[in-house]
Amino acid sequence: MTVSMKPRLRYRGNTVVRAQYEGASTKRRMAGKGTTISGPNAPIERHLPTLVARSHNAVRNNAYAAKAKESYIANLVGTGIKPQWGDQRIQALWDRWVGECDADGVDNFYGLQSLAAGSQFEAGEALARIRYRRASDGLAVPMQLQVIEPEHLDPTFSRAFGSRLIKMGIEFDGIGQRRAYHLWRYHPQERLTSAVNERVPVPADSVVHMYRRGRPGQLRGVPELTSVIVRLYEIDEMQDATLARQKLAQLFGVFVKRKTAHDPEDDGPTFGDLVSMPGDAEPLDEFTPGGIHYLEDDEEVQFSNPPDIQGQYTEWLRSELLAVAAGAGITYEQLTGDLKGVNYSSIRAGVIEFRRRAEALQAMLLVHQWCRRIAAKWLDVAVTSGALTIPGYWQGERERALAVEWIAPKWAWVDPLKESTADLLEVRAGFKPRSEAAGERGWSIEQLDAEIAKGHASADENGLFLDSDPRHMAKNGTLHQALAALAATDEED
């Protein structure tokens, strides 16, 4: 048997058109599927408000959507992505400002990171306004951050005048640079009158806009649940239907059907005559568990017999949740907490893949778009306000001072012994520098060495030999020979 590899033929008038790509075919299998061509912004401009509203609703009411958001925040931010400034004076000033940076007076800087990451997951983007304060306000640096919801930036607000263009609420100058953000003064869904709520153009250098671009030229972000939001609603509907079926199955009861004719040979009344005379039966509009329902003359009760899908429901739900986890960018185990059938190798393979994505988002979103911009503005305000003095700051020292290393929280190990042993072997073999191993655990190498030196100095002062001190202890946990001999000499003296 031979299989023809010739391309399928299509006819356009009298011209034969060969369909070289099956995906571009217009036959029955692909007719009407994905043929709408659009730019990166037109679909977002039309549908972003609806997508955001449905994403908010899913996170509020669907347990899986809420868990996906929490897992996303916990893994990307955790306890906070913290800067390691090269200058201790800058570090000390930053640490003071961290606790007072929130314009709402609720969170610290790392809490705002979590708030921004949650907004980016749920609404597709995060916005923050940089608020400048007076020196008399008593802040370490006269600047605060106000995190606002992306709905303040209207995606339908587009204008063109002269060389200026407002697209989806963002104003651009003649060379395409962002000039201003036209923000609602209050949340547009707070039902305030138009006289109170108005759009305010805010300079672009006073706004931090974090979102994930999926296409070149994309101006706004979309919720992370966009590709699976239909599945989430269908899961809710399926679970409601299954629950209703199970409730109905528990409604066991008794149905009494009265006789329609009286037997003349019977001297007494029938059972039906005794318990319910004609006209006494109430309309049957609902069933109750264990109830006795009396029927009218000639009435019968019939039940629908839907197919039993209980055996298929669990597998169907698992396949749907696998798709939801993939669309949300987390693992199935993180979404559901279901660890059935998981072993060390499988969970480690899944975690490694997820961590690569999380680290990429940490670097490209939280650090580059959020933390880096805020730190640069903070340092400028600190110097111009006099809170910090850096000679030659505007002559080149600014770039040196902004060489900040952002350290994310360390990842929890799947198997601490195996992970640490592997790192030890790689470092000792020269396949991995100590700085990389320290960074994977949430430390900069300078901070780690400083803390180790502090611990060793404290031990030396108290005459202790720590197992972690390679100057004194061998790998097997014994004192070096020279130290042992010196200790023995001291004892003899």
C-alpha cells in the first residue's frame, strides 16, 4: 500500500491552487478557524475590560484561579526581591525607606512587590505612581509609591493631535517615546460622578508600568488566565451540575398512588381514602429526603435517567486542570496540591522547568520593569533632597551607584541532601563558582562572606572550632593535624 504525498488541490476559478500548508487550508477541518488577522493592540483595546472583569471574578469565586494567583506571587516574589547596594550608606538609607514607602501606609516595599505581581497576574499589568513628598514629612527619602489598579488607564481612550498620539491611554511623542499616562483620578468603577472623577495626564517618568509583552509593539498586558478563563467557568458549571445530580440521587422518598375505582365488595374505605381524600393532595413541586408524597388520581412519577459520568468525572477534571495550570504558568501540583503518583525525579523535573520560567519573569518583569526603575528614581530623589551625599553623582557616579544586585528568595529544595551534595561537588570541581551557588540560595557572595566571617570571628573569640570553618576543621569533621598538635601542646604546658 502506498500513501500519496501530493499536496491537496484547491480551485480558484479555473486556476489550481496547491495548499502547501495544512494549517492554511480553508477546507472543512480548518474553515473559519483563526482567520482574523489583527495587530498586537486592536484585540486588547476591544476586549481588555471584559477579560479583566472575568479574571477578577474568577479569582474571587474560583478556588483554582485563586490558588494559581497565590502560587504565582509566592514563587515570583516570596518574601521580596531585595537589592544589594554596593555602598553601605545607601543600603542603610534604603532599609529605612522600605518600611515607609507605601503611600497608603499599609505595606512595605516588598509587600508592594507582591501587590504588583498579583495585579499583573490578575489584570495583565501593574501600575504605580511615584509620589514626591515634602522634606517636612519626615521620610527617610521624600518619595512614596502608590500602587493602583490598571483600570485607571482606560484602554479605549485613544486620540491623535499634531505629532502627539494617545493610544490606549498612553501618550507618545513624535519619536514614539512614552510621554504621559492619562489616568482616572479615582477607580472608574467606584461610581463617582464625572465632576469628581476625571482623567489626569501624569508624566511618564512618574509612572511605573509593568506588563508582559507577547508581541512586538504591544502596549498593554492581558491577564495570565486569558487562555484558560473559559475552562475555569466550565469547570465551575460542571462541578455544579455534578453536585446537583448527587443531591438528587439522595432524595429517596415514598410515593403513594391512590386507587381510581372503589371495589364494591370491599366494606370499608381504601387506604387511599383514609390517608388522602380527593382534593386533599398538595401539588408536588419539590422532593424532600425521606418524604411521603401523595399523588393525584392517575398521576405517575417518572425520573430522567442521565448517563452516569461519575467514573469519567475525575479524569475529565484532571485533564482540565492540567490545561489550566499550563495556561496560568504553574505546575499541576502547585495548582491543586495533588501529589498522588509524584516521586523525586518527576517533581524535580517539573520544578526545574517552572523555576526557569519564574526566574525569567523575575528578571524581565519584577527587576527590570519594576524594581530597577523605582530604585533609580529613589536614588535621584535621595541625592537631590540631600538625604544622601554622593560626590560627582551627576558626573558618572550615578551609574556606579546603580549597579545594584537584586537577590530573590532562595528556592526550597526538593531533597536538601541531594541538592547540597550536588552543589558541593560542582563547586569543588570548579564547574560552578561559589557566587552562583550563593545566589541560588538568596545571598550575594559579598553578604555571605561577611556573615561567615562574622560567625568565625565570634567563634574565635570564644575559643570554638565550628564544623563550617575550613581553617580549623577537615571535611570529615576533625581538627586539622596542626591544630590538634597545638592543642595538645597547650594542654601539656
